Amino acid sequence: MKTPILTILMLFSVFGIKSQIQLLRYNDDFTSLRSDSIHKKGFDKLKHIKLSKRSNISFGGEIREQYQYYQNPNFGDLPPGYEQVSSGQVWQRAMLHTNLELGTKARVFAQTGSTFRFLNPNPLTPEIDENQLSLHQAFIDLRLSKKWATRIGRQEISYGNHSLITFREGPNTRLAFDAVVFKRNTDKEKLDFFIMTPVISKPGVFDDESFKDLVIGMYKTEIFVPGKFMLDYYSMSLNSKRRQYDYTAGEEYRQTYGIRLYSENQRFNYELEANYQYGKFNQLKISAYNISADMNYKLHDKSGFVVGLSGNYTSGDKNNEDAELNTYNSFFSKPQYGLTAPISAVNIINANPYVRIRPGSKLDIYAGANFMWRQSNQDGIYSPGAIQVRPDHSDIFDSKEKQLGTLMTLEALYSVNKHLSFALDLGYFVAGKYVKETGNGKNIFYSSFKINYKF
């Protein structure tokens, strides 16, 4: 199930729009500028600068300025040390990268990142708000044969619909991994074997950490009928000492097996995904699962008017007094429901009707509503950062209510050209019975305006 933020960005591929600049900057495609006979203009002069007969170097970057306003963040329940219930803030992100191609067998990619938060007097949100300067990516690609390659080093990684492993585009600081990935690519299939550890973003200068979590696994994509029937299947194991369940810390070993069926058509599209998790957390046996679906249909070609319905059913703990843990772990996923409310796809039942429209060649609009309930009343709700936010540890599971509320979202993206874009995001979360019984239960209003320039 895609977040509105990524849904709009992915419209470019749905509508067949090709861009030289990609979300994952190491996938940028400026091959058309390789020839010396091409007269380059502007920032294109920074692409494919010839170093020798078989080597060249390219430079690129981006700057994103974003103003956000929250009214009643976390439903009005704020941690100690917070000064304002409602506040505005400015997020700033600047990133620069270089891509060095050494013939056809090797390349080196490096990227620095710098993120800041301004105006908000409240404490910084760990790993999200601010990282003054970091080596965000630094890896080497080695082509081992026609089909096999390996990527070694710090890198952004994403798989499938970003529900388990992603680079976290929405928040201010993106996520990277220290990893070794073996890749096999053909026209009909893609296969990755990987071992990775997420980089823990720190607010200072070159002070990031890793090796606190370990993920080992494989992810494979097979194209059976191009555009109409594609299949992903994967296996991932997580070992971590950073997660807490029912406010209890411990060591977690969790294995995930999953399958995803999807299409990429111009008219009708579907996505069906299911996975199962087992393992151990302290002395508890893990048994958890997630089922998600998304179906949409384009009603009008000229306006790009799409109607859709998505949803997910994700397990929570059935009985907090038994020897089994049923709380689903979303690993290192995207913020599944955007940035309005601190809710992730854990212990949740969600239904999401939505519409998308493309009234012109440059404007994309998304509007949707998420109707949310707890899957189990023996478990709470968790933030996208895997932190339990409800209920408070002083009144564990007193409420039997399941209704979380309704999140309404409106997002618009205007792309002036391949470099410059503007985005407006609005969200309003009407608190449900469970939220009101376990805290202040105030409705949340969120607004955001972004300017993004990439080259």
C-alpha cells in the first residue's frame, strides 16, 4: 500500500513520463549526454565529463525547503520537554553526489547529506529532523558478469512498495544502509541477495552509526506478463536489540516470508501482498502477519482521473499475557499513512478509498481517506519509527475500543520541469474512540509546502 507522497511521485511511471532524474539518484539516466558532439547547457555540463577514453564523472544534487505546521501533534499528547502543542517548523535538506564510471565494469557513487530543522522550540525527533552533515552514500558497483553484479558500501535501498525496506523520502533525513548486495538482472527477472544494517542518523557532523540492527535476505521480481502480471517474493531475517513491545526491551530475531502480485498498466492496476513473520523476542514466540491490497482504475485518459481502493490488515498481539507475540514488525518502511499522525501499519485495519487526477502535464493531485481500527484490543499503536505511542505504559490495555479514527489527505505536486517542483500537503485526522480513551484525543491538522530543486 503506497503512501500519498510516493503515490504521486510514482505517477510519472504510471503515465509513461520519463525523467533523467530519479528518486534514487544513483539510477539517474543521462546516457543521452555521453556523446562529445552534444552541446550541453546549464547543469547538463556536469554530466558525463570525460576523464579518459573509458571513464567519466558526473555531479548532481538537490535542495528541498519545506514548511510544516502541526495542530495537536500526536493527538495533543506531547512528551516531557515539549514547549508547544501546536507549532510550525522549517525542514531543509541539501544533498550533493558524484558518480564515477570506470569503464563498463566498475563505478563509484558518493553522496553527502545535510538536514536542518528551524523555528520549532521542541526537541528534535531522533533520526528524522536534523543531520547537519553526513556521508549519506558511498559505494562501489562491480560487474562480475553479464548478469551478475555486486554493490558494496553505504547505499539507499528499496524493495517492492516500500513497506519493509525503503530510503524514507517523506521525512527530512533519508535512510541509508551499510550493505553488501549481490544482484542478478535479466529481461524477465531481478534477484538481490543482501546483508545490511541501517544507518542511524545523528544530528551532528559525520557522527552517524550502524551495526545496531542486521537484516539478511533475498528479494526477487519475475515478470510473467509485462505490465499485467508481475510477481515479487522475498525472505528477510532481522536481528535487533532496539525494538520494544508493551514497553519491554529485548533481543528480537524475526523472519519474514512474503509474496506480492501486481501490475503496471495504463488503465487498471492491482497490487496484492501478504507476508508472515515468525521468530523470537526475549522468551516470546513470534507469530505475525500482514495482508494488503490496492486496486485502481483510470476513468479518463486526458485528465488522468483514477479511482482506487486500498487497505491492509496487520496483526497485533492477541493476548499480552501469553507466551506469544503477534505484533507485526514493519522493519524499515515508509511512513505508511504520511506525516500527519504517528501511526504505522502495525496492529491495524485500514480502508483507503482515493482518487488521483492529472489535469495538466505538470500537475498531479491525490485525495483520499483512511478509516482505521486496531486489529487487536490487546495491543497498542506504533509510530513509523517503531515506537509505541498508545496506550501510555501506566494504563496498559484498559480500553477495549478499536476505532483509531479517520485520516483525510489532500496532496498536490506541480512539476515545473525536470529540475523544479512544488508540493502542497494537507492532512486532517479525526480522532476515534480508542484515541480519546487513552489520551487527550484531539483532532490533528497538518499542512506542508515544499520547494524541491534537483540537478
